Amino acid sequence: MTPEQFIDAALWFPEAGESEPFGPGALVYKVAGRKMFALLTGGGGGAPATVNLKCDPELALGLRQRFPAVTPGWHMDKRHWNSVLLDGTVPDDELVEMLTHSYTRVAEGLRRADRDRVLAVLGDDAPPLPGTDGS
């Protein structure tokens, strides 16, 4: 998955927004303008980009064992966040699943009114895989 495809997938979620609170080159994705569910960095000079995603601690360990491109979250709580190198070694469907999991975990931590609203709109949907919607 390319950084551009990741951006499209992250912005697909209900009330997802993009900002650069840490300065240029670090794109933060928040749900309902409140809590971060993804952080996209790098990708310049031919190096692959990296995305940080929130994750259940046990699932995080399993993903790190399964994919060499998944490591403890860089500059994050390493128990609850993974960093994923967008080098093409993690299949797109797995990456979309990780992104959906991150969004859902973060949305579940919102105040009740926000949580109920965004999760009701989300339902069981997930962003389309790259290439399946004409991109």
C-alpha cells in the first residue's frame, strides 16, 4: 500500500480528519477531531513511509511476530501501538484490517455521544482495498 492509498483509507472512516500538529511530514488522523488513530511519517527520498496504529496488546505482539515490517510503536506506548513499514511486505487487506482495528479501538474511547455516533455510522464496514474502487 502506498502512502497515498493509506491516506485515502484513513480518511474513509466516519468523522476522520487529517492534521499536522507535529509539523510538516507527520500526518495525524483523528476520529471526531479528538483522538489519534493513525500517524503517517516518512516516505521521502525513496524510503518507505511508516504508519503508527493503535492495537490490542496481545494482537500487537502477534502481528510483530507475523510481519517483520510491524514493530513496537515508534515514539508511542509500545504496548498499545505498532509501527508498520509501508514497504509492501504487509498485504493490503491486513493493513486495512489493522487500520480498522485502530480506528475502532480509539473510537471506543471517545465520550459516549461521539462514540455512539461514529460507531453507528461505521457499522461493519471497512475501507475498500486499493485497486478495488478504481484507484
